Amino acid sequence: MRPDDGAPSGPKPGTMIVVVGPSGAGKDTLIDAAAIRFRDCADIGFVRRVITRAPDAGGEAHDCMTEPEFSRCATAGRFAVWWSAHGLSYGIPAATRAEIGRGRTLVANGSRSALGQFRRAYPRVAVVLVTATPEELARRLAGRGRETEADIRARLTRSIPAESLGSDVHVVDNSGALEPACVRFAEILREISGIRGIPG
């Protein structure tokens, strides 16, 4: 028997929690609220995405790149996961792999089209699907003023059946009051990560 047999080989890998859902479902709002709730917990982090969108375009806080810059970074392996949607490119920094390897839980705003990439990039992946009724989605999208009526109709046709996302999916209905959805989202993060002692 070798002297190191039975000794710990290192920290257990953490989990990448991928948040998906249609535009207008409130993914950014729930993630931002959770980031505040868990701000004093070192075991969980919230991924800042790279997006080919102007920094003053509204929505989530992100790192901005031009399309040529993004393409060069993708080719150079600077992203663990990247995808394109609605005329923009989105990247998850490659450094997140090391954080997951050290046992941290990370939360990322993702895309159902990229779930295969996420599952290949990280040893443990869980999915949170944020939903809302079609009527509420349409109201929120119209209120943002960023999409035309045709764009809104196109987004609303991209429904996401939970069963299509795999067995590791958790659902948050954000159709109504925000606070219950925030509490449910935080409960899911605690359940997946095993974190205890964070205020509800």
C-alpha cells in the first residue's frame, strides 16, 4: 500500500449552475438579488459574462468586446463556453474551470443552446429554468423598449419545456411577485451547493 493511499486527492469539484429562460423571465433580476443575498459567502460566485454589447446598453453588468475581439478570444481558448444569440456573442471566461475545480459553486446566466457545452466544460452542472407566463413576458419585453413587435413575437415562440433540459433542471416561476421567486431561487442555490447558514 502506498503512503498516500486513502488520502484526499484534492477538493471535490464544485457545480456550475446555469440559469436559462426566455427573455423577460427575469433571470438577471433573480441573479442580482441572489448575488446580494450570498455576498458574504466565499463558496459561491456569480459569473460576469463577456458580451459583444455596449456597456451602456442596459441589462446585466458585463465585460464588453467587439465581435473581432470576441472571435480572437474564442479561438485562443479564453472562454470555457461561448454562444451566439439575437445578434450578440456571449462568453463564459475559461478561469471559471479552475474555480469549479477548487470546489466553488458558480452561477452563470446561460442559454439552453449552450447546455451541451456547459456539460462538457464542467464536471458538475445543474440547470435552473426561470419561467413566466406568455402574457407577462410580452408585457416585460414591451416595457424594455429594446425589441420591435416582431422581435417580441419571435422571442415568445421560443418556449422552453423543462423536460427538454435534462434531469438536473430546477424551475422557478417568476410570473408574479418578485420576492417569492427570489426566495425560491436562493433555496435552489443552497440546495445544489450544500451551503448552509445564509439568510433566506
